[in-house]
Amino acid sequence: MLLREGVAITVRVGEESGTPWDMTAASPVLTARFRGLADVARVATVGSRHDLLRRVSVAAMHSLDGASVSLSIWDPEQRTFRCVLNDGQLSPGEVPEPIDEIYPIEDFPKLFPLVREQSGFICSIDQCDQTDPYVEYLGQLEKGSCLAAPIPLDGRVWGELFITRRVDQQAFVAHDIDFAIALAAQVGAAIATSEKLGEAEALAHIDALTGLANRRAIDEWFEVAMTDHREYGTDVGLVACDVNGLKQINDKHGHDAGDRVLRELADLLTVECAARLPHAMVARLGGDEFAVVAAGVSADELVALAEEVTAKAWRRLPHGIACGLACTGDAIGSIDTAGRLFRLADAAQYRAKRTQSQRPVVAGRVLPIEAASALAGSVSDAGDRRLRRGSADSDAVQLLDAALRALEQAADKPIGERLGLVADLVSHHVDAVGWWLSKVPPGSTHVETLEFAIYRALPGLTPQELSTELGMRFEISEFPSTQRALEGGGFSVRADDSGADAGELAILDDLAALAVVGAGGIDPTGVRWLVEVYTDELSGPERVLWTLLRVLVTVALNPPLRL
């Protein structure tokens, strides 16, 4: 007697096809069958449930020298077995993944003891009562015999393992049932393991407080979405929401009250997305931060969702929310990574938070009236942990420290990507209009625009004009400040500076910008690079910006060696 997953397995030494067994002769058979059990266990490894079920079913079929295998799930309410897969030598009427192959238990009496007593059975077209429905069924399948065993799970019957042999094969005999039950128990154990792994995987992607997806789920979603964006041009959008005043709520009313506010926003986002963008993903990124991500939708659809969510949140939550969004479909520059999209949406959300805007701020679009004001003074939410102050010199130290750590983490990234990271962080710090990244190949006399990012609408450039920015080339000699920066310097030009380069002033006029701060240098391969950050009257002060930019550009151009 062997025990496996709570199922008793009796290995009989008796008769097979009417011939007494000889233990010596039977030994190879027993060895092969124990090897078959091991094979089923071996293939029951981590993978999708669909693949796992097929692997263990096929392994069980081979272990019993079967011609075909079917796996069905028991529905106790409907009292039916629903076949979910067929494999092996299938008859003309069978399909590998049936969708409507259902067997009522009343039509097949042999199934009653299988369900009630968890016992198996065999049937042969030559040895069974010709009125047995399984004889007719075998004829339809063009098979000679069949064997069925219950698949146990948590002490109940989960399904049925059904294996056939061809007419020219030896028919199944009684002692095959015990081995089939052992195999079915292995299948049940594999299913149990798969379900537990599935539950653990699901929990790893779910925020415990709200039941929404978490940051890990969002990151994995973006891996696929951004690949599709790069390869097929599929638009990707991100709505970033932040609960206003959560710290005050927690301090005054307790964390239970704060948790209720978080769950209320989670419910609001879920309901609105279900009604407007059912394929979008809603997530809690942590703390008071939430996000909605969607692929294949227009920027206008995403903006409409954000408008509705923001309006309702300001009516329902104590202090409303701050909402910012960015979509690759808008004229905001090339977006090749999720990090760039996050930073654009985060910058828009930050402006909404600082101005207490009751409407969302959209990267690359005209600001709401309440958000179109100068951001002088201190930040209202002193507990806000994001990197983007710019209202005091001490915040420049914070920017420098965080940016240097970010560059250390990005040491293996291409130079252009590292410089884009610097441009994003610095622009975020002062709430800039946007930034441009350009380069000059060795021996060239022309600067070429590689990337740019726009955080809000530029009156001086239409979306059509912005679309032509990438690849633009201009003669270095026409821009003396740029030429000096490309050699490792920096510059800061304001629109009211009469002594500035005429070319730089003309660009500021075109962009309706107040100032531009630039820094550049040469990388180890001899390529010259230039980062330019543009600000306006709504941006924070740029008095220390050019020094910070020079330092960070130099670090980005010379990443540390990895030993």
C-alpha cells in the first residue's frame, strides 16, 4: 500500500488479461510505472495553469501507454464534466481546446462512483456491456478502451483524467485503475501547487489596502505597453493622482480615517475607468499616490477621464486631489521609457498640487486658469517627498543629491539616456517649460536635436511645428553660447538680457520662454552634447540652475566604471 496526497494506492499482484502475474516478470512494469509517476511530478513545474494542465495530462497518458488524453472539470451545481483539453491521437471530431464539450453525469452512470467514492473505472468495446454509453463513445472516438480516474483537490473531486487506447492496443485492465488514480492524484497536486502560486503571484501584484494593482503590476504593464509604443506607435497614457492633505487627515482624525479616504479614491477611479476606459489599469503606487494607465486610447479620452475623476474627488474628499497626466499622443516630445512618461505626469501633478488646481494639469497643454500662476513662496504641503522644489537654495542640494544617486543607478545606460534623466530632474525641480537635448558628432559643425520634452503648452510652437523638432540641425557658429557649452561650459540667457546672443534671444521669443539655461560637454567617444532647460514666468528661480546643470551634465557624460 502506497500513500500519495492522501490517496491510497494498492499495487496488486494478480491477474492481467486472465494470466497470473509473476513478480519477477512484473518488476519491469512496476519500475516503468513508478518512473511514470516521477515523470508527471517532474513536468508539474511553475508555468501558466493552461500549460501545466496539458503537460501533466500528456505525461500521465504516456505513463499508461495511452493514445489520447482528456481532462475535464467537475461542476457540482450543474452536475456535469466540462472537457477543457484533449491531446494525443485525436479523432476527427475532437479539438485540443474544446469550448462546449460537456458531459452530464446522468448520461454516464460510471461517473457516479467516480464522484461519490473517488474511484476509477475502465471500459472496453469488446469486454463491456454493449449498452454501456462508453462503448458507443469509444466507437465515436475510434478507440478500443478507456480509463477514467478522479482528480482530487482539497479532499473533493476537482475533475476527471480520461485516457484511451487504440483498437490495436491491449485494453486497459483492472489493476491499471490504481495506477491511474495515483497519476490523477499527481495531477491534483500539480493543480493545487499552481493555484497557490497563482494566489501568491496575484497578491504580489495587489495593494492590500485598496485591492488595486500595485507598483510592481504597473511596472510590468509598462514593459509591454512601451514595447508596443516603440515598435507599433501605440499611444500610452498615464494619469497621476495624489490625495491632498492626507497627512493632516491622519494627524487629526487617525490613520483609519486616512485609509477610508484612500479607499474612496480607489473606488472612484475604479468606477470611472470601468465606465469610460474599461481596459485601463488602476493602481496605488504607494502612500497617497494613485495612477491610471492605458494603451491604445487617445489623449482626449484620458483627459476626459481625469477631468471627471478630479471634479468628483474635490466634491467627495476632504481636500480633493492633485491630478496630472501625460500621453504619448500629445506634442510633448519622444517618450521611449516609462520613466520619462512618469516624470512628465508627475511634473504636471506637482503643479496641480502647488496651485490647488481643481482640474487636471496636462503635460504639453494649456494650463487651467488656477494653475497658470507664478509658483512663488513655499510649498503648501511640507511633507511632500518629491524632488522638485526650486524655491530655496537648500533645495538645490536635495536635487543634487537625488540626481547623483539616480545617475549612479543609471551608470550602465547610454549617455543620451543619462542626459535625458538629468534634464527631466532639473526641469522638474524648477517647474520648467521643457528641455532639449542635442549633440554634435566628431568633425561636424552642426548641432542636431535628439530629444525634447514639453511640460506645458508653448505659445510659440504649435504641435505641428513641434513634430519637426527632432532631427533639426543648425550651424554652431551662429550660437556662441551654445558653442562654449559644447566644449564643457554652461550659459544662462534671459529674454530681457540685451547683451545676450541674438540667436538665443530669438529662440526664447519663438518659445515665449523667459530664460534658457544650458550646459554641455564631450563624452569619451568625442561626441559633444548639449542640454537646454527653458523656463517662463511660472517657473521657479533659475539663479543656481546653470551651476547644477553643469555639474550633473559632467557626471552624466562620465559614468563611473563598473568593476
